[in-house]
Amino acid sequence: MAAVRDGGRAPGRPALLAGSLVGLAGLLDLLAGLGRLASEPYVLITERGIHHLHTSGWIALHLVIAAITTAASLMIMTDRRWTAPLGSGVVGVSIVVDLLFLPYEPLRALLAIGLEAGAVLILVRHGRLWPRLPG
């Protein structure tokens, strides 16, 4: 049996779909960050030699944001009134971090941004972020 939300009904399909999309993007970011922790795969080749680009601080930030995004996906799935705005704020921060990683990993970043933007679009389209006005 599904959990009960504010109005006494089970969570709706839009909230479950949006939460699933955000969760998938969060897991994608989390796994990519863990893979990047093992090595420093980015180098800059110039006339003076090869320089390693140290991105460990950015990777740690990305891992924290990915873990928070994954937790926000579980909140969105509960379909409580306060979870959609809070979750979409977390997703907005995650999109900005993914945009910063776009030059380093374009395919993964675009996939995560697409999943997260789709989730926010679903939440907006089905009136989860702002209540619908009567009339």
C-alpha cells in the first residue's frame, strides 16, 4: 500500500515519476563522482609539458550535491506539499553543478541535466510547485 500524503490520498504518478527521474540523475552523478575519485583523469598538454588538473575539491562537492539530490528524490516521491519546492531547489543547485562539469563530461552532464529538468517540468506542469488558481 502506498504512503498517504496531505490530502489523505496515495502519492500521485507525477510525483513518483519526478522523484524517480531526480533519483536516477542523483545516482548517475554519485556513481560518476565515485569513479572520478579513484583517479585524476584530466590533463592539460602545453608546450611546456603535461599538467594534471586537480579536480578533487570539485568532485567532493559534486558527491555531496549528488547525495543530497538522491535524498531529495525520496522526498519528492512522498508528494507532500512542501517537498516539491524544496526538491526543485535542490535540483536547481544540482543543475548548476552539472553545468560546471559540462566541459569535463558532456554526455553525463547533459543526461543528468535532462533528467532533472524533466522532473521540474513535471512538477510545474501538474501543479506541484505552485497551487492552481481557481477559475
